[in-house]
Amino acid sequence: MKKTFAIVTLSTLLSACAGVTPGNDAINSTAAASTSAATPPAATPAPNPEQIASRKLAARVMPVKPPEEHLPSVALTKEILFKVLSSEIAYQRGNWQSAYVTLLGAAQQTRDPRLARRAAEMALSAKQANEALVAIRLWRELAPDSEEATQYYLGFIMLSNNLAEARPILEKRLLDAPPQARGVMMLQIQRLLARAQDKPGAFSLLEQLVAPYTSMSEAHLALAQEAFSIGNSTRAQEEAKIALNLKPDSELAILTSAQVAADNNDVERILTDFLKKYPGSREVRVAYARTLIDQKQYEKARSQFEILLKSDKQDATTLLALGLLNAQIGDLKAAERYLISYIDQLNKHPEEARDSTQALLILAQIAADRNDIDSALKWLAQVEPGDAYLDAQLRRAQLLSKRGDLDGARRVLTEIETNGEREKTQVTQVEAQLLREANHPQEAFKVLETALKAQPDNADLLYDYAMAAEKLNNLSAMESALRKLIALAPENQQAYNALGYSLADRNIRLPEALTLIQKALTLAPQDPFIVDSMGWVQYRLGNLNEAETRLRNAYSLLPDPEIGVHLGEVLWVKGQKTDAQKLWREVHQKDPQNDALKNTLVRLGAKL
């Protein structure tokens, strides 16, 4: 079976590596802290032109040193000092309202913007948007040249449905912007307005703001983006077309046209036509490759990244993309080559602070699949603490055990610093699994038994403990654990199935076994293992035709060796010995060491 690898991260990676969206971090964080309602609806999968082109756009704008804040000449009287200190004490004690009111009054009295700012911080910390806006208004009034105050002010105006307040500020910003920076400013304003709750009002305001600059391509791009964000695709396409006519070689214009296009066919046509004229357009080619990935056209996407690699053989993003795509396609040699090159680039440029986790995990999997345990362990050892760290350590333990170093595997597991019950359970389950695979079922049982004493109601541990007990033929412990699991989780189909199958397999309490499996089948009618259990209990009850029907259905859902062994036994007992032997040979080819097959052949006196 060809092994494939998750490609979702590739799209995410390409989006992230395309650049940072133009905008203001202070406004974004303030708005996010206040309410999520201001976030515009997510667009359909398509290249995001503003993200992709923002690095180039931002590079055209020279950073401006913020003006110094002009502070009032006010003596620090005992009264003012008392107000400031008492407000801070009240705030520390959890009384934000009193602290806020005191500081706001002091700011009005002294005309000191720092006090207004502190009052705003208190209101923001308490998630009181209305009070925060009052303080921010005062802060901006007292420090009209403060860029930070203006940023916060604009951010909160977007949430207040009073967009008229923002118009004079935004108009002045556009007017005062240097000509070479005005296009960037329009796009930043569009991103700000996209957060407004009043979507039609925001679009109307943007139309008014860019009206004096309609000869600029960026004015129409901003309108296209805003129209698209509010679901007006027709207007978005019209504005994107105008922008492209004004600047036919603009990457940003073509990417916007692709983003707002009617369907995927239009997206592909728009991008490929542009690349024919401007084959050196790296950003557009990346966007085209992302579109192909979204459409699961991995071979074509790989070709695009191979073109990109020719122009920059050391580009880390391209190397990673080619590694992931080749892994997805199944060309593991190429995937390994590109991913190793990607890791080498990261080691040469540690200042870039890129994440190597996914590449390391795939390299480890490729090595493990060819039984190169040493290489797999080497890659896993490089995974740093983070979301994937636990999985990497568990995989290390599994590989060590596979190599025959069970003690080393268990040491790795004991050294893992777990965070919470879920992670502790994972470590315990893996340790028990390794012990079972190493033919130490009694020790596996003890590990699970010890873990259950600390977490007696843990459903996962209860199930694994029951299965370990079943392997030891400890039916009392098995049944007790599964009964408790059913009581804790009455919708857990695996618990019903495990208990019912165990009874059926031992040919005891068959009516009860049938009832349990029927319940499991009601909860999960297409689960192949539960369908197999139903076939097996029917066989035990002597209903051979029903058993064959059920088992054939289960095997069609999942050609698992054990299901095949069961179906073969039913066929053998029905006298269809040739068919049974054919099926068993198929199972033997898949799993030559299958114990269920060996035991069945001995019990029935059958041969392959």
C-alpha cells in the first residue's frame, strides 16, 4: 500500500511564509481582545494577494520615527499622587471600576495622556470595551500626535458602529502619505475596515476615502478586497479588473483577480496566463502552486516548485514544499532528499527561526519504513519541545523497542514530562503496548492496573486494561472493567463489542453476547470489527448463512486478517473448503505469522 503524508500543513505553511498581512498589530490585538465579532468571514481557499505581496509593498515605506509626546507641565501634588497610588492599589485588589474612574478623572484634571492611557489599559484588562473607548478618546485628545493612541482609537471605532469618527483621521493619513506609500496605506485601511461590524458602512466609507485616488491601481484593489470580504463577488471582480487594466504587470492585481474569481478554473486560467507573460513572477507562481495543492493536483504543484527551485536552489520554503509534496505523492527518495536539504538550510541559518518539526517527523517515518531505525531515531531526537514533542518521544520508544531495546524504550517513556491526564494516559498505553508486543502480557497488565489506581474512571485505561486481562484469560477482571466502562460511557460501542466478542469467542453466554454486539452495531453499523463480531456470534449460534453474510460484509469493509480467518472458518464448516483455503492463503500472504490463522488451521485440521 502506498504511504501518503498529510498535506494540509503545506498549504498553511505556504500561506504563512508568503508574508505578514499589512496592518497594525496594536489595532488587531485590541480588537481581538474586545470581541471576535469584528473578524471578517473566512474567504474560500484561494491565494491571498495582500499576504503574498505585502512584503514588497511594506518595503516601499520607510519607517517613521514617532513624534515625542508633549506632556503638560503639572506639579505632582499630594492629591494627584494619592489618586494615582490609590487607583493602582484598587486595581491590584480587583476593583478595576474604582481604579478606572479615579485615573480617568485625574487625566481630565491634569491633561496628562499617560493617565488616560493607564485607564484604558485597566478597562481593556477587564474586557470593558465601552469604558476602554472613552479612555482612548481622551488619550488621543490629550496626545493628538501619538500614533499608538490613534491606532487604539481606530481599532475601537471599528467595533463601535460609529465609522464617521474615523473618516477625518483616515482621510488625513491618505493625504499626508508620500505618493509611493499611499497605495500601501489604502490596503492597510481596507484591512482595518474589514474588522468593522457595520460591513455596508465600512465599504461605503472606503469608497469615499479612495475616491480622490481612482487613477491608482491600489484604490481598486482595496475596493475589490473589501467587496470580496462582504460577499459581493461581482463588485470585487469588477474592481480587480480595473486594477489590472491600470497596472497589467502588477502581481498584486493578478493575485487579487485570482482571489475573487468565480471558480477554480478561472483562478488557474488567470494565474497561468500571467505566468506565460511574466515567468519570473515568483509570488504568482507560489500562489498558483497553492491553488493546485488546494485542488489536490500534487504532481502539477510539484512541477511549479521545481521551477521555483531552479531560480533559488537554497530557498527553504521551496525545499520544504517539494519534500512534503513528494512524500504525499509517494516518491519517498525525492521527499527525503529535499527534506534533508531543508534541514541543512535551517542549520545554516538558525536566525530565521523556522519550524523543522514536520520535516523531522516525515524523515523519521521514511527511515523507519525502510527499517533504518538508527536514522529514524536521529531525526526524532532533533524534535524540540512543542506540540509534536510527545508524539516524537513515544515514537522513539516504539522504535527502540522494535530494535530490541525494551529497557531503553521504557526509560524514554519514564523521562517524558507529561502535561495533564491525557498525556499520562498516552504514555501508559504505549508502555503497555510495547510490553504486550515483547510478549510480557502480565507486566503490561500490571502497568495498566497501576495507572488505573490513579485514574480509576479513565475510559481509555479501562478499555486497555480489559483487553490486557482478556489476554491473560482473566475474564472476571475483563468483564468488570468493561461493565464499568459501559456505565461511564453508555455510547462506547467498543466496550459492548469487546465484551460481546469475548463471550462469543469462548462460546459462552451466547444470547448475552448477541445482545451486546447488537447494541454495538446499533451505535456503529459500519464498523468492520463490530460487523465481524456479529458474524462470529451468529456462527457460534449455528446460523451459518447469516454468519457468512455478515463476515463477507465485514471483509469488504476492511480486509483484515482476523476477519478473513473467521470467514474462512465459516466457509470450511459449510463445506466450501476450496474457498476457505483460498481465503486463508490470502491472509497468510498478508500476515505470515498470524496466530489466529495458525490456531484455526490446527483446530480444524486444515491446510493452506
